[in-house]
Amino acid sequence: MLLSDTHSYIDDQILKFVKQADEVWHAGDIGNLDVTDAIKAIKPLRAVYGNIDAADARSEFPLDNRFELEKVSVWITHIGGYPNKYNQRIREEINENTPQIFIAGHSHILKVQYDKKLNLLHLNPGAAGNHGFHKIRTMLRFNLDNGDIKAMEIIELANRG
């Protein structure tokens, strides 16, 4: 399961989906670490810190999280941009060492977009928290299976409060 931009907010609706996942990925702007502590108490967590995160989150989580799982290479960062408009900080690296999945948060706009030029899947899960301009809280769920990305689902949570 993939979420981002919780901004210190976690509820039973998010945790219901956490319980169903094998692993949870958080693309930054965690806010209070109670959010990640609640997730880690239930499932394994991979996360990055975002621009609003304080020193505690920055000491626990990296700016970039690169890994391979089920023969799929993944790069998670908070401010990464999107195809044809990648953030200047990551532009050279993404061209030279391209992952199969590139994940960024920050915009609060859910986006699933294939980058034909780099042959990668760009994911932004939108925002699962209540802070921001988005109207509906969102997350993504999918399966990784021996090099394949399958069963991508948009999870719409309740309207933000």
C-alpha cells in the first residue's frame, strides 16, 4: 500500500487498509511520528521524509528510499516531479539509474502515469491526511509479482475533514 502527505493524520480507515497490505510505503510529509509508529505496529514500513517533516522524521527516514522488491526496482522521494518535469535534484540520477517505479508525494494530486521516455511507472498516491487543498483523501494499492506490477487500485478515503 502506498500513501503520502498524512500531515500527522491517521485514522481507522487508513489502518484498515494497512492491515490488508503486505507492506506500506509512505512518500513523505508524515508529520507526527505517531503516524508511522501506528503503521509499523501493524506492518513493515518503508518511508521518506518530506518538506514539512521535523528533525525526528529526518533522523528516522531518508530523503530517498531506493530498493528492489519482487524483482521490481523502486525509488521513493517526496518532491520528485513527474514525467517531463522531474525535480532538478533527481533529474540526472533518474536518467542514469532509472527505476521501474518512481514514487513522489508532495502535490496532493493522485497521479499514475507511465513515462515512455524512461520506461518507468510514476506514482503519486495523493494525500491521505486532512491538511491541504485536496477534497478526497487517497492512497494506492498494487501487487508486485516477479518483476510485474499488477492490480493497481485507487483507494478513496472519506472526504477530508
